[in-house]
Amino acid sequence: MSAELPYYPYSEYLKHKYGEKVYKLPVNLPVSCPNRELGRGCAYCSELGTGFEAIDSVVPVREQLEQTRPRIEQKYHAYKFIAYFQNYTNTFLALDRFASYMEEAAKLPYIAEIAVSTRPDCIADEYLDVLERLSRQYGKNITVELGLQTVNYRTLERMNRGHTLAEFIDAVLAVHKYGFELCAHVILNLPGDQIADAAETAKVLSSLKIQTVKAHSLYIAKDTPLCDAYEEGRIGICSKEEYLERLSVFLEYLDPGIAVERLFSRVPKKDSAFCNWGYSWWKLRDELLELMNRNQSYQGKRFRYLNGSALRRAGLVDR
């Protein structure tokens, strides 16, 4: 828990881990995802994926990192970096190409960690073996980032995610075998979800012992099935106040040892039909902090549901 914030910020987690400032450098690979290849993709996913600010994928990995590093180094005075393979599904590649891209980043001396974003149904031991080999060979830490979004399998089906909670659990257990760190991505205001889903998502992530989490507020990208449904009035989005309440409850149920990397989405206005109720992300953060302060809320406040909680309530165990 941070001394200044009611949650455990990712920046503090990295500083504790590395002893200094560490920043992510995004890398964009020429990949797609199985959900797009085999169907229409997730209802909210645009042609751009999530790499709004990424360098074009035709640029070699090393060159992308070399272009981005000086700007971040000068702005934040950071000298260690994470090569963040961000956009689409970075393990949806032939194994040899995947290994080549990862090694290109692992060889660089200023890269302390490799973070690979992918889908729960695109985790296999062969790809994890590659990351393990590179970790040993070049002394790099490995983080696998998995998009869960919600534990509500009905909502996952409506959003055409192409997987359910089971695949996410399977992927987490597979990654745990290798000792890599895990980051989960969640969206707490998907149409059809309720505040109870936000709480349950936090509980499942905590029970699975992940290290970090990214909470995204739903934005509606243009030219997507979700955008069509939104503009035609077939779906609604919860109010800003409701989202902040869900986020607060999510944090209260979240293991206080899990670092929080993000609370709100950030996307160019020109690319979205809806984003953050027209507010900047930092304004929403300020409102969240006000709400949590008013309610004496903090991360882990309700983290009392694991390790035989009923036995403790009955006084049969004392721990």
C-alpha cells in the first residue's frame, strides 16, 4: 500500500523491484489475433487494436525501442526499461518468429524486463519455454499480460471474446509453472456487468496470485460492433459515478499486494465514439480518490475471503 494513495501503484512496485525508476517502451509487432482471424473479433476491438501511440509494426523491434527510449529517458530520468509487446496477441505467431522478436529485445542492455501481452487461449508451453530460455540467457525478468476483462462468462460471450474464465485460469496456472509474473487486464463497466462482477473479478485475481492489474474504463472505438450497438441505442454504459463506485469496490476486494498499473483508459478522442464520459483520466482519478477518502476506502479493505474465511469467522482458526 502506498503512503500517499489508497492503492498500491505500479510505479512503486517497479521501484521496489528494481531500486530505481523503470518505464515501459511499447513495441508493435505485425500480429493479429485468433479472434479476428477466425471471426469478427471482440465487439469493442478496432482495427488499430490498443497500439494507438505505437510505432508502425514494420519497424524492427530494436529500432522501435531505440526511437522511443531517448524521449522517455529525458522526460523521466529513467535508465532501465521494459520492452512491452503491447498490441493484439503477441504469441499468435509462428514459434521461430516469436523467439526472434523476443530475443531482439532481450539482447539490449537497457532492457530489464520483457512484457508480453496476449490472450488466455494463446498460452502454450512451447512459447513459455522460449521466454524461459531468454530469461536465463540474458538475465531478463518476464511478465505475461493476459486480457480477462471480466469473470462474468455471459458478458464475455456477449462481447465475443472467444474464451471464458476457464481459459484464463488455465493460462495463469501455466505461467505460474515458469515463475513468470502476471498482469491481468480488466474492464469494469462492460455492458451487462454489475458492481458484483467487479468485486468477483478482484476476488478471482487475488486467489490466482497475480502480481499486477490494469483496470480499463470501457471506451467505444469507432467502426466496431460495439460502436454500432451504442449508436443504435442497443446498449448502455453505466454512469461515471457508477464506474467510480465499481472501481472502489474492486480495489477493496483486491489483494493489497497486487500492484495497480492503470485505472482508466486513455485513447485519442478522434478514434472513439465514447471515452471516460468526456473527462480526462486524471480528473477521474481525482474523483476516485475523493470518493475513497470520503468512504475511508482502500485496497484490500475487504480482503478477508481466502484461506478458510468461514473457519475464522466461527473462531475455529486464528490466522
